[in-house]
Amino acid sequence: TQLLEQSPQFLSIQEGENLTVYCNSSSVFSSLQWYRQEPGEGPVLLVTVVTGGEVKKLKRLTFQFGDARKDSSLHITAAQPGDTGLYLCAGAYNTDKLIFGTGTRLQVFP
Amino acid sequence: EAQVTQNPRYLITVTGKKLTVTCSQNMNHEYMSWYRQDPGLGLRQIYYSMNVEVTDKGDVPEGYKVSRKEKRNFPLILESPSPNQTSLYFCASSSKGYSNQPQHFGDGTRLSIL
């Protein structure tokens, strides 16, 4: 069974702080997606990374795919209360399979 | 508006009473799938469908059935629900494969089996 472990599981910080969420696996993925989920809603795609070593930026969010395509990180600069939510990574390892990580629940206090 | 619609959003029922959760998408997507979300376990795939009349088991298919008679609809059927199927369920669709296509999720169905 493929596993995608995320850390930390929970993160509670003050507005303005920086944070990093990690997504790790022993498997090689063809691509990796990051989602954010808010209460009462389904996950919404933030970004897809495809190439080993790739870095993508989405405003204050920076996503990186590991060189070996087994891990990824999400860094948020100057977190804001609007960043609060559940962050999920998801790895694709063939054309019809996507496996989700265990999730990181982020709470940003004003 | 492009969307995935699930119904019902909430359901409380009893063990053994058959239920169906409907899922419909208006994006003409080929791929559809069902997930369940449980605390600490993330999203686990129940069943998926690559196209009409083509369905396959995901990671946790026991106790569930699906059908894909039309491209837009992908209902999830619990023939004899049990308390361990109490969970938050999501339907998702994507245009082609999973490798680099975004998953579009519904807003979820919270099932409680007593």
C-alpha cells in the first residue's frame, strides 16, 4: 500500500509567522498536487508539481517537489487567518491513481 | 458554473437500511471517483470510474457499490450500511487520468449510521 505522510498533523500559529508543511513517501510519483479544504467544503486544488526539483509560487505560498519526486513541501510566508484550513498533498503514480496524504490542519490566529 | 453536486449533504440512518448518495458533474469529465475522509486517515478512495460502464475498486471498496450508466452521474450505494461506514464522503471528477489533472470535488456528504 502506498503511503503519503504529512507533517505536522496540526499547526497553530499567529498571524505573520512562517510555516512549512511536509509531504513524504517512499514511492516515486509522476506528479504531486496540493489541495486546501475548508470546513463544509471539498478540497480545492492549489497547485500541481510535475518535475523533480520544481518550485512553484502562489502569492505567499511556495511549493517544492523533491529532486527524487518522493517528497514535497509547502511553505507559507507571513500566514494570515484566511490561510486556515486543512492542507492535503496527493501523489499520482500512474494514470488512474491518486493517493492522498494524511493532511495538515492549520489554524492561524489574528 | 462548473461543479460536482452531491446529495444528500447530511444523512442519519440505521444499520442495514440501503442508501444511495448521488453525484453529478456538469464538466463532461471522463473520470469520477468516491472517497471517504476520516480523521487522521486523509482521503481514501472507495471506487473510481474511467468512463461510462467502466468502474474499478479503490483502496477501501468493501461494503460499497457504484454504477456509471451515464457520463455525468456516479452514485454510491451502501446496500447494508454498518456503523463503520459513518464518515464524510466526497465525490470527485477529473477530465483525463490523474497525473496532472485537477480533481474537482463536491462539498461532501456526512453519513451517520446508527
